Amino acid sequence: MPGERSAGCTPITVDRTVYPRGPMTLLLRNIFLATLLLLLPLQVRAHATAVLQKVTSTGEKARLQIFLRLSTLPGHVLDTTGRRVDLVLKDTVAAADFTPLPGDDRMIKMIVRKKAADTVLSFYFRYPPQNVTVDENRETGSLMLDILTGNPFSAAYPDLSSRLKGVTLLHRNEVDYTNPVNLSPYAGRWRALFREYETPVTLRPAVRLTLPPFPLAVYLAPRTAAAKWLTPEVMALAGGKKWELIYREVRQQLETEKNNDRRNRLLLTYAEALVRAGEYEEPYQLLQQIVLSYPDTRLARFARLLFIYLQAEKEDAFLASVELDSLVHKLGDANPFAAYTTILQAELAIQTERYKDAKTFLGRDDIAYSGRAELLRLLRQADTAYGRGRMIRALVAYLQLARRSDIIRSHPRSLANFSDTLYTHQRYGDAARQYQRLSDLLADHRHRDLALFRLAMSQLRSGSRPRQVMPLLLQIQGAYPDTEGAFRASLKQTDLQYLAGSLSSEKAARAYHRVSEKGNRIELREEGAVKEAVVYALAGDDQRAIALAMVILRDFQSGRLRVTTQALVIERLPRVLKKLISKGLYVKALVLAKQNREYFARGWLKTDLLYDLARAYSRLGVYDRAVRTYQYIFDVSDGAEREKVYLPLLKALFEEDRYDLVEDYADRFFFRYPDSPDAPRVFLYRLRALRSSGRLDLAARLLDRKDRPSSREIDLVAASIYADLGRWQDVIRILSRPEMAAATAGGEHAYELAEAYFQTGKYDRARPIYERLQQEDNFRELAMFRLARIDLQRGRKKQALNEFRQLAEKGKDPLWIKLAKEEIRILEMEPEIQK
């Protein structure tokens, strides 16, 4: 029978120990079965008679079948009241893992509740059902509710519905809002992709960190004005932030200063000027020396603050934030610049994208902010709102701050955020002005390419003509080659030229392909690839477009343009498949359909092609793929059409080890088509699935029915199931028939027959079969063990001992070797062996 497989091995019994029927596994069977048989009555008495295990459903246009699986069939009462259908299951409990059916467009919900010893299943429908019947299968413990569902017409005219035995609305196509064709803004208007789409820009310059006002040494005890220990020249330079000149002047002053207090202040100021000037190595060492030389002093703590700032600027901002938190804790209430250290804490949190922490720092109400500190706090609160995705709040905060001060212009991160909020809210003119400032601020720094690109896009969106923006796009590509901004500029240049008709489809595709291959960000490579595929589609090369789109879906599985790419495939795939099938290129058509089977399964492609595809699979002998096609047909078909699909569907499910679904679908089949000519083969798959999933008792009950389907294949599976259950007389009854001679000449069924003879004490009949099995690799050691056991049962202990020794010496399977050695040890203790 096609698709037949071995479902496991029947265990063999040696005394009270159970060994595997196959050569590779070891099971404890007899003890387990005996214990199970002893405990089963207790379990039955302790629990309800029936256990509700599973519920599934199958829908048609006007009907709904609900299938219930129970451990045994209980008594039941059906009651229909308006939109509710109640099914009372007598003396029944729901299994712990029982899951009710979810609601859908016809059934609102299903509720399971206990009522004394009974379980009540309540089904709530959107419209009163027109007819409900119950069918049952006692052997499998199954119930089927067949429901003619209601609709607006039957609800409005219940009398008419009753007289006509139900009324059905005509089927009309409805919009599927999960379909990418309906979700993508570009499906059916593909040129808009080049005009409207822009991959989001992430422009995050480093946060410009804040230090308290210069010089920190003012706050050393005793607090002393800077003019008393700094020269007027240094004070003048500080106003212009000439930090390099400052540290040189301070160094000269430090060389001649004799007063220890002023020397300490000058030393700290020298280190501070180095840090503010952007130096690294000298202040790094100097600040550590100060901390070590003046432990537990305010001078050391201020030096540590400068060191943390330096660490954040040059090394690890996260580690610096941890150090800063510790320092602030040590400063406590004596912190002379609490506002600024709190702002620095927030800035480090923003730099490390811990926006919740930043919000907490900036929200403290025990710190007084004034002057520059107040503006910085407002700035960082706006930055925090932006980082948390509160774009409207951020925009309002930036606009309010911009009206009070120009502080935003001196902070690249804040200016980038402000520009992006303006751009996001389509204030393109304002965004262009801010991006111009940002590009000037970032001169000779990273991210300037992106600032210039956003400047170009702002100009384009605000109404500038493409030819006015093109020079800036070219400038970006020339000045910053192979940067993110350059690749973005290349994409937009190609968009504009392709839309204007100044660039052919072939050249546009090459330009997009270059970005898809060379782009330095994955989203840019995706954008280039998708636009290349759309160019092919618009040029009429659907097959090439589909091939590229499939590569895109494989390579960019979380891409922003994934839905649009799927829409392109859905729109163009039917054309390609029809063309291939019309040319007789079935293999290519089937391979392509298989690669895109998701769209058929989701109902995003019409079923017109499915029959042709299924027949093509059959012609090529690829039956499992044909079944996958028919499985979709099953889900969308009715009545007689479904009957033809069951058999190949069951075969596919069995091959995929979906035994629970094999049982479900087989149950549905026998409810719906009990007299079908396919019944024997459906029954066969059902038996195999039950055996593979270990539900042997149910399989045996089905086999014991006198009206069950029959065939040679069913009898062979029945023999295996009876062997699994230890029903040896039934095994002999089936396999000893003359027509089974070929099946029992060797292999699995030969073993089953031999084991049946052995277990019933018919050793003379078992021996020749085991001797044959000794010649088969899969059964050699098992057969050797059994033959030795037969000799042992016959009282030939010495011969059995020799056979066990031979197995222990020549065997390869460690399990059988171990068992043989155990038998040897027991036999060697026998008096007659010791003589």
C-alpha cells in the first residue's frame, strides 16, 4: 500500500521482563500493562465516565460541522434557543488541555461549563441556526453537530426559513484585508513606489554632554571666586571657550604658583580645560592621579566627575553612567551642581537609549534649575520624548524651546531629533531649514551625509523641482561615497530619472541592483531589490520580477517592503503560471507554485489554477505535493468535492506524522461518507495513525467491529496492533492463513507470528520462523535470544547457555549483549551447569 510504514515494534516478553521486538529499543511491557489494568478501574471510578478531549470544526458556505472527541460516548441532550445551541454531555468532564473553538464570522463564541456531573457546551451564533442535528460514533467516542447556520435573511424571515427548511444567501466576494494586495499602498499603482516610498532615516549624532559651568574649582572649600586665582586673560578666554589656550595659560600659571590651595584649584582647572578641549591621554592620567593623591576630598570627587565625563566621551557611556550614579550618591546633599550632574545622568541615559531612566532623572522635583540648566533640562526632556516615540510631544517641546532659546542649534542630537519631527509631521519647509543647520553643525563629522540627504528630501517634499534637488543628490554621492547617505541619494536619483522617463528600464534596474548588492544597510538593499523587481514587472518581464521577488522574500524576511513584495507576487504569479502551463512546462509551473504555496493556502490567489496544478503533480508522480493542493481545495469545497480529497489528504497527513489530524479527518469522513468506496483505504490510514500515536485500544475496538471495512492491508495492520496488545491468538488467526504466507516469509510480520507462537507456548512452530529471522540483519540478535529462550523453556539449559554466550560474544547491539549476559549469570548458578 503506498505510504505504508512501520509504526513501531511489538515488545517481547522474557519472564516478567519486557524487551523490544525491534533490535534497538528496550521497554518494560508486562509490568506496565499489569499495573495499568489494575489501576484503570480505580481511575474510572475516581473520574467521570467520559472525558471531553477535543473539538474541531469544518465549515461550508451554509453549514458548520462541529466534531467532538471523547474518551467514551456519553448520553447527550441537544437544546436550541434563539442564537444559542446547548449540548449537555451527561457524566462528562473536560480534559485539562481542552480548548474551545474560537469565534469566527458565524459563531461568536463557545463556552464550556460544569453543571453537577454534566458538562454543558454552549455555542453562540451571530444568527439563529436554522437546523441542528447530532450524529454519533460509539466506538470512537465521537459526536458531530451538523448545523445549518443562520444569516440576515433567515433571521428576518424565520417563518419562511422554517417552511423552506433553511435559506442560504448567495455567496458574494468580500474584501480580504489580510491580503497583501489590499494592504500594500503600491499594489496596482506601482509607479507610486518610486515617487512616495522612503526608507526611514535614523540620524543619531552623539549626545553633546554637559559639564557644570567653568571652572569647577570655584566650588572647592572654601568657595572662592575664579577671579581670585585665575588671570583676567584666562577668564576672557573662557568666555570664548578657547580651551586649548586656557590650559596652556593655566599650565604656565601652575608652574609658578606656590600656594597649595591655589595650586589645587589650578591643577583641577588645568585638567578640566584639557577635558573640555577634547584631549584624552593627558587628562586621563592626570585625573586618576588627583583621585589617588587626594582621596575622600572634594577635589578628588570633582576630578572623578571630569574623569567620568571623559570616559563617557571617549569610551563606554554605559559604564560612565554607572560611575556617575555612584558619584552623585557620594556627593549627596553637598553636591554644589546637582542640576548639572542630574542633566549629565539623563544625557548618558539618552546616549545608551535608557529613555525611561532619563525621564526619571529629569522629572526630579527636589532640584532647582535656573538659567542654562533649565534650558538644558527642557532640551533633554524633548530628547527623551523623541526617544520614547512620543513624536507629537517632542515636536511641541522643541518648538516651545526654540521660541525661548537657540540652544537646540548647538546640540547635534537634539537638532537631528527636531528636524526629524518636523519632517515626520510634513513640515518640510521648516525641516529643510533645520537640516541645513544640522549639516553645517556636522561639518567634518559623521552623519553629515544623512543630514544632507534629508535636506534634499525636505526640499523635494516642500515643492522643489527634481532638477533643483538633483545637484545636491550628486554632491552627496561624490563627497561621501559608499555611505548610507550616498546610497540613499543614488536610489532617489534613480527614482526621479526613471519617473521622468530619462532613464530606461534596463538602466534603472541596473542602478537599483547596484544598491541591492552594495548598500551598507539591509533596508537600503531591500529597497533597491524591490524597486528592481517592480521595474521588471512594469517592463512586462513578469517571470524575472517573480524570481527576484521570491529571493527578496527569502533574504529580507522582516523587511519593511515584505507586504509590497508579496503583493507583487500575488498580482503577477497567475500570469506566469498560466503561461508555463499553456506551454506544457509542468515541472517549472509546479516548482514555482510549490515555492509560493502560502498564497494559495491563505486564499490570496484564486483557485482557478489549483486543478491544473494538482493534475500536473499527478502526471509527474509527485503525489504528496498534489495532496497539498487538494488540501486547499478541501478547505474551500463542499460535499461531493470534499469526498474525493479525503484519501490523498490523509496520506499526506500520515506521512507528516500528524496522527491526530488523520484521526480527526477519518472520523469526519465516516460521519459524512460511511458507504464510500474509499472507506477501506481511509480505515487503513486511521489504523496506522492510531497505532503510531499509541492509541491501540481504540484501534482494537474498531477492528473488533463486525461491520468494519476489510482488506489484506487492513488485516496486516490488525495483526501488528494485536501483537502490540499481546492478543496472540488474534495474531495467529490472521497471519497463519495461507494467503499470508508471503507476508510472513520474513521481516516484521514473520516476527509477529513467531512471537505469537512463542507467547502461546507453540515453540515448535516459533523455532523455524526465528531461524529464518536469524538471517536478517534487523532481527538476527533478537532471534538468537529467542531461540536460546526456547531451548531454555525446553530444558536444554547447556545448549541455551552456549547460545547466550555466542550472542554475548558476537552480538553488536549492547542491549541484547546485556540481556544475554544476565541470562548467562543466572544459568551459571544452576547446579547442573556447575557440574
